[in-house]
Amino acid sequence: MKPGTDPKAMNRGPSPLPRLGMGTWHMGESATGRAAEVGALRLGIELGMGLIDTAEMYAQGGAEEVVGEAIRGRRERVFVVSKFYPHHASRKELAAACDRSRRRLGIDTIDCYLYHWRGSVPLAETVPVLEELVARGHIASWGVSNFDVADMEELFAIPGGEHAAANQVLYNLARRGIEYDLLGWCGSRGLDVMAYSPLDEGPLARHPEVVRVAKESGFTAAQVAIAWTLRHPHVVSIPKAGREEHVRANAACATLRLDAQALESLDRAFPPPAQRRPLEVI
Ligand code: NAP
């Protein structure tokens, strides 16, 4: 889906969303880091990472401002994802929260607007407001985050709930629980799964077994971990990188394919789930 196109198109056939994006958690927290953060995101855009994930929660809007600065003059090349707090999921609060995010991002339309995690507001109250925001052109599509299978089933039972375009969840080599059910549930309904924390917040880039596989494949451990999340056609991966060398390494993952031997070694070190586990969250 291109920025600003019909959201319902996302449920038709394989998603044309950029498969590799950039996270922004912890960006915008200090004025001194801002220029480097904007530079890292701009470099990523130049290198083809055409999706940026942010949230009103990150630095209390500061990360959205960094994204806004980074995409200025480049808007048409970036698919912008932002997320709203559960306490803004009500009819009274949601449209205003969306307006604040759009203002900080400096854009008319957020390409995909996600419910960050479930709170106490009934889904039946939130979904119609999201649909109205689509109709008004304030968002092009909407989705959820940290929703397990039961949450998704409840969502899809609500009129309009089936228009959800994506579920953003924790998914990496060390957190494979969604492979048991949620990944297939979303895939069979045409929903994109956005894999957050593909490096498990960093440690996978240093994990001895991933380092070993990486040496054999000629890549870095971080690249192996990110490429591993991209082996499913419906998974979008959103590593966060503030350092230029990390941005360059991550961008190269778009074309990196792990061979069967590497995948087998990784399966031995990080076995797939043998039974259902509740969705892990960070
Ligand atoms: P992550 O992407 O798994 O890891 C980020 C860490 O890995 C940073 O310390 C980064 O360092 C380092 N790194 C990045 N590329 C590297 C490379 N090539 N080699 C070595 N180290 C590398 O963790 P994350 O930030 O938690 O997750 C990614 C994004 O997912 C977030 O930024 C956020 O947008 C989203 N997220 C969503 C939720 C949710 O509830 N929906 C929760 C968590 C995260 P530098 O920054 O120093 O380069």
C-alpha cells in the first residue's frame, strides 16, 4: 500500500507495504541527539527503508517530531505508522490524539494508525472512530498492536473490525510464540504482521549462536536476526538504529536471504514453539 491509498486494498492479495522499516522508540528524548536521529532516519529513507514506525508515547510526542523533521520533503517516499495510547482510544479522546500526532508529524494523513495496546475502552467504541478517521482522510488505514488471537477474534466480530490492516507484535528469534497461531491467523486474513524489536532490543546482535551463523553466511549477527524475521511474506520488520553503520547494515537486509542450513542452525538454537504461549510484550 502506498501512502494515501485505499486502506481496504490492504486486504486484497499480498501486501505491497515496504517490508523493511525503521523504529523510533527512544528517539526524541534529548535535544542533543536530535540531529543524529533525523540523519539516521533520512539515511534509511535514502537506502530504501520506506516505512517508519513511531508512537505518541515515544518521548511524549518527541519521536513523532523527529520523524516529522526527517520526512520533510520526502513524504511520498515514506509509509508513516504511528500509535495511540489506550487511554486515548475513546470517542471523546481519539480524534484529538490523532490531530496532535498529525501536527507533530507534519502530515495530513497517517498511513497506518495503530492501537498501541488494549486498555479499558471497548473495541466497539474505538473501531467506529477509526473508521471515521479513515473517511475524513486523517488516517489511510488502521491496525492494532500487542493483540493476541483472542483479541483479534473479538476485533473481527465487531462491524468494521475486519478492516484492521496490521498487528504489530514482538517477534524475533528469541520470541517465536506467534508462530504457533497468531502469525497464521493474521496471514490467512491478509493482515500484515509488523515485527517489533527484531533484535530483541539489541542482544541478538551479540548472541553467540547468531554470531556463528552470521560468520558462516558472511553477514553480521544483527543482519541475520533481521533477515530471519523477513522470511515470511506478511511480516514487516522495524529495527531501530540510531548509528549510521547500523542503518546501513539494516538496509542491506532487504535483499538478504538465509539459506536452509542457516535456518536449520537457528531453529536448533531458538526452537519454534511446540505449544501455545500467551503473546509476549515489551
Ligand atoms: P530493536 O530494533 O530490536 O533493537 C534496537 C537496538 O539494536 C538499538 O540499541 C540499536 O542501536 C541496536 N541495533 C540496531 N541495528 C543494529 C545493527 N545493525 N547492529 C547492532 N546493533 C544494532 O528494538 P526496539 O527499538 O525495541 O524495536 C524496534 C521498534 O519497534 C521500536 O523502535 C518501535 O518503533 C517498535 N516497538 C513497538 C512496540 C509496541 O508495543 N508496539 C514495542 C517495542 C518496540 P543504535 O540505536 O545505537 O543504532
